[in-house]
Amino acid sequence: MDAKLQLRIQRYGWDAAAPIYQDEWQQHLAPAQLALLGIADLQPGMRVIETAAGTGLITFPAAVAVGSDGSILATDLSGEMVKFGNATAEKLGLSNALFERMNAEALDCEDDSFDRAICALGLMYMPDPRAALKEMKRVLKPGGLASVLVWGERRKCGWAEIFPIVDAQVQSEVCPLFFGLGSVGALVSDLEAAGFSNIQERRIQAVLSFDSSARVISAIIDGGAVAMAAKRFDQATRQAVDEAFLASVETYRTGERYDIPGEFVIASGVA
């Protein structure tokens, strides 16, 4: 897919998902995101840049960790995500957190200007993940640490059938290589290619628990990567997609509850 088209799809897709993403995903992603923060080793007074920050699920804990003498610049391609993040920062009184709309592959930041760089579940959506990692390295001070989190192997993510199900209805091409970085060694290889050293990788097994089919659909379809494609469905198509996706996760249902497996990969490297 043309890179500009993919960026446009991501921008408007996450604009569509923004109102739902925070509520539906905060609980499910918290364990992996907290693990990422632990690996990032944020200290008071540090300057941090975050790419693909979304609504700020990891931004605000990071802002607390670096304290009033530190700061975090949270960047995202989606204007709606940026708007949501800045409004939340104001509500929380976190003046050291600023959201700006920015392409992770072309950061509008000076070289050697941050102590830490983080990216939580955003690298999979970028047309050129290595370019984004090179940008993280460029803006880090020598010795600065980059920490990234992606979804793991496709076979270990029980909700993965949503992509072929949606693509059978509309040619969304939302993330053709979504699970590519989750394969064994892929993320380490990209960090090496971007020029990082002392690279570490960790895999986390998780279970995404939903108390009803409505919550599963809301999170995976309306609050996730296929949100923009879902906006194009007529009523009959939407019903067919919902039914097909629920059938794909039926094996994880007990009564009304769904416990769907997932895997995350965290990797870090020194600039």
C-alpha cells in the first residue's frame, strides 16, 4: 500500500476510534503498558517523547513518573486523539504533558533532545516501522533509552480473525503487516537496523476479558484498528461482520463472558 494512503487510513481510522478507545481498552492494556513503563525506567526530571500516544493511556503515568521538573511530548497522527489527550491532561492538572499531532516517521523535534522514547502499541500501524525507530534514536540523547510495545504473534492473539473478516467485506487494508513485528526476532532486528544497542526483548502472555459480546464488539471493531472500515458498513454488512467475529472467538466464551488470549512483545534499546 502507498505510504501516504496508509497514513491517511490510520489518521481517520483512529479519529473514528477515539471516543471509544479509552474506555474499552484501558483495563485490557494496563498490564503490558505498566511493564513497558518499568522497562523505560523513567526518572524525575527526564524529558520523554512518546509516539502513537493515542488518548494517553501510558502518557499520564509517564508524566507522573518524571514529575514537574520533567516533561512528556505525546505525539499522534490522529487529531481527535491529540484533542482528547490535551483535554485529559488539563483535567488531571498535568501541565508537563503536551499532545501534538505528528508523524512518528518524521518527528518535528531537534536531535539529541530527549532522555527517553516510548511507543505503546503504535509501531504496527506505521508504514515504515524502521523509519519511526530511527526517528526515536535521532531525537534521543546519546545513551538515551527507547522502549516499544507491540502485539505478539498472530497465532497467540485470539481476536486476530477480525482483519480477514473485515477485509472480506471492504478493502480496508488497515494494517497489512499488523502482526509482523510480533514474530520472533522481528522487533529486535528492527531496533538493530535503526542503530540501537544493548537490545532486550520480553514477551507477555495476557487474557483480554470482556463481560459481554457487546463489549467485545465495541472494543475490537469500534474502538480499534478497523474502526474506520466499520464506518463504511451498511446495516446488513455490519451484522454479518459482528456475527462472523463473534463466531471466531466463540471458543473463548463462557456464558456471557469472553476470555480471549493475547500476546505482547516489549523491546528496548540504547541510542
